[in-house]
Amino acid sequence: MELLIIALGPLVGGLIGMAVDRYPPPDPEDQDDAYEPDTAPAVLRSLHPGVEIAATLTGAAAVLALPAPLSLFAALLGWVLLTLALIDLRHLEVPDALSLPLIPAGLAATWWVEPQAILIHAAAAAAGAGAIWLLGEVFRRLRGYAGIGGGDVRLFAVAGAWVGLAALPGVLFLSGIFGLLAAAFLVHRGWVAWGDRIPFVPALSAALWVVFLAPQLVQP
């Protein structure tokens, strides 16, 4: 199975690139106008061959870090998160059709590996979404515009379903670190300005995946 996961990487990467390239740009009238800046960052003009390389490395890292069947779950999670991150980078949008199924998928993976923990992970999904929604509401009331989108809320629910309650603070911490690094890189390259909307899903996706691969990084 391990070699199959790695071998599937280039094919999966090509499919991810095709899906991102064909993803329809959001209608400006349908976007959340509560955000102050509304310009999508001018990144990811071309995905290939980077997306194939990223998907292959995702599969290889899953295989090296975890035993089966966890390695398969990690690869599948990583590939979907990669798709979400690329769509958010290009369109500042997180499609429900990809993000929401990750919640029951995470609970199913938990049931397969550790059935007694499924209720804790379900509670973590609700707690993760609720905490980030509350943080977003506080930001909106203080600043007058939304700083956290619905996609971020849903992805924190995904994080809770996959890694559980105890690991959620670690996901939040790592996503903040990754987000700051990504923002500095995007600003340095001139793709965005500090006042622009900066996609957060890539940082959150990376944090979730790292914690799923190596939970000991954030848990004793």
C-alpha cells in the first residue's frame, strides 16, 4: 500500500491541478462584503509541475510518518487539504463540497483507529468551529469588518474531527505561525499588500496536516 500511495502522487496532483484550474471564480456579488479588502491575491498563475510534486511529497510524507491504515488516511487528508489551500490562494474561497465532507471523514477515520474516541472528536469539531466563530465575531465587532471567514470556521471543525480536542490549541498555534510566515512571503514577493485579504486556509491546512502526522509536537 505504501508504494501505491507514493506512486499515485503525480496522478492525484494532476487531478488536483485540473480541479483548481477549472474551479469557477466566485461571483463578486456573492462574496462576503463584510471583508474590508476584496482583492484576491495574484498568485498561482501556473500550478504545474509544482502541484504534482506537492501531491507526491504529501503521499511520501504520510507513508514515512505513519503506519497503515493511518498513512492512507493522512495521504487522503493531505490531498484534499492541498486542493482547498490552492483554491483559497487563487480565489479566497473554500468550497463546502470539499471541506464539509472532511468532518464525517475525520470521525470515520477516528472510529476505524480508535472507536472510543469518536465522541471526543465530535465534540472537538463543534468546539473548534464555535471557538473560531466566536473569535471572528469579536474581531468583527472591534474592527467593523469580518476577519475570519466561514471557510476558516468549517476547517477548524475539520481539525477537531481529525485530531481531537487536546490537539486543537496546537493546530491554532501552528496555523498562526504558518500564517505569519506565509503573509510575509506573499508581501515580500509583491503579490499582496499588508492591508489586503490574505488567505488563511493554506496555513490552517498545513497546521492540521502536520499535527495529524506528528501529534507529539503539540501534545505530551
